[in-house]
Amino acid sequence: MNRYLLTGLGVSLCIAACSSNSDEHAPPPVADGGASSRSGAGGHASGGKSGKGGSSGTAHGGAGEHADGGAAGSSAGEAGAGGEGGMEEGEVIPVLPGSCSEAATWESATVLPGISTAADEQLLSITPDELDILFLRDGSAMRAHRDTAGAAFDAAVALPIADGYGIDAGVALSADGKTMVLLATTGQSFAAFTRTSRSADFSVTPDESAFIGINQRALQTMQHYTAPVLSPNGATFVFAAFTPPPTGGFSGGFQGVSVVFESVWTGSAWAMPESISQDLFDGTTAARALPSALASDSRTLFYEDEASAQQMARFRDRPDAPLYTVVGLDQRTGAMPNVKCDRLYYSSGGDILFAE
């Protein structure tokens, strides 16, 4: 992989390339109602299928879960407790290994059995436990489930999409597979759609209550949203916001602005988002950074860089630190890791694959 070390604030920062098993435990339960070139990467031959994904306005949501207020509050409390007393001059703070490794090569690519067929498939989202998957098959939205990560998926069935909402801007799926986040076709309103079990259909009744502040922000700024991602612990919501081109296009050399935002769960709704791409990987309207997943420890962001048509992974020392270090993932479109980050799912050449 290509590795780029970015420099910020005059200091070159790099995270050690190593892996951890600290995320082997299952995520907490979910509270109901809340919330791309095609070259066959990883050694897979495309078989003549025309891979999808990577087009402007299209991204793939990552896996996550909508945690309840107690879980989110506990996480915030622990973060605050860790900072009590502040740092002493000259104190060295060790950086523990993250769940994802910068050194991962993801070379042993395998077509996902039962999901990839002679049709043209594209990954939309997969849960971090690898049991539920949302994808496109010849342009139609589908869902499938399996009982264990090593088993074959059950036969895929159609994924119902509510009127006024679409999948072109990406889909976020909660870690328990019971909550799906979609963007309205207006490009300015997120909503959650829930189901009672992992074998049931998602409701087609949108619930925007958790996204009220974020949705109002879009109307006030006249920005559009895309590429929603839920973190596996349900405490973070990531998405891209960009300036839509006016009729007749931009003028005066202005190319529009694209930003990656991160919002935290407050116990009843998503907080007003803050930029995590500023001065690092902001884009333009035609060349955006489109998130596809967050690692289970929220220290690695996977996204598609439209400017280079490459998939990227960015790393940080802790969940609230800048994403300085970036690693190229070539054509692994819509990359999403499992909870241990020892398996990566993605689209390439019209197939859905996984690599280890």
C-alpha cells in the first residue's frame, strides 16, 4: 500500500503500525428508534463485470450502532476522567495500538459467497460482526443475513426504501443490524429506519428526531450531505457535507467546499457536528472525501478520495485526535472492516469481496 505521512502544526506525527485485540467484546445493545475505478483489487479478476461505486454523490455507509444515552454518556464520562489533572511538562503519553493496523496489506481477496454472482454487485454496508449486509445487485437494493461470520449468507431479499429517501448517497447500518440511516433525496435530511429483528424488513417510516440539529444545519448553510457512517459503539456519526453546484456551475474559480463532519451522541440526539477534515483532507464539490466506515475504536476512518479515485484509511492516536496518518487502499471501494479489523469488505470489478 502507499503510505503518506502528513505534517500538521509543524509536527510530523505517525501512529505505530500494529494491531490489537482489545475490541473482541460485542458492542452494547441498541436503543430502538434512534438512531471507485474497477480493477479487481487485491488480486481478484473482475470477470468482465462493470464495478459500481465511487461516482459523485455515491458513497457507502459504515457499520455502527445507535447506543442509548447511558452508553454514550458513559463513554464521554470515561474520556473526561482520563483527562483529569492535565498533563505535566515533559510527560510522555504512550500511544496504545489501535484495532486497525497501518501495515495491513489486505492481499488475500475472496469473492463473498452467496452475495457476489454473475450480476453486478456493490457493497452498501455490513455490520462489524459480519452477519448483516446491505448491497446493490444490478442497481436494486438487497439485504441478507447469516448466523455466523463463517457461514454462507441466506438468500438475499429486496431492501424496501421509503419514498423520498434513497441509497445513492450511502447507507449507514447499526452494529446490531436493526437501524438503517438514509439520506432524503433532497440531500439535506437524515433519518433512521428500524426493524424488530435481523430477519425482519426495515420500516419505511422515517424517524428524523435524532438528526434534527444536523438537518436544520443543512437548511441554514444550504449544504448537502452524503456518505453517512455510524461507529460500531453507536457514539459517533460521521458524514460528508458539500456545497451543491448552482445552476450553470461555479464561477470565478470557486470549486465548492467539501468537509467531513463528526457528531457525538448526546443521549437523545446527535450533537452539532465538527469538522475532522479541516486542514487535512477537505475537498471540493467535485473531489470529496466520502466516508465508508469507522474502526471499532474510532481511531481509523475509511473513505474514498474522489480526487484520486482511491480508497484511503486515516489513523489517529485517540478518538478525538486529528487524523494525520493516511494509507492508500487502492481500488477497494467502500472499504469496511469487521470488529477486530482483521478482515476488510469492499467492492471491486462488480463483485463484493473480503480480504485478510
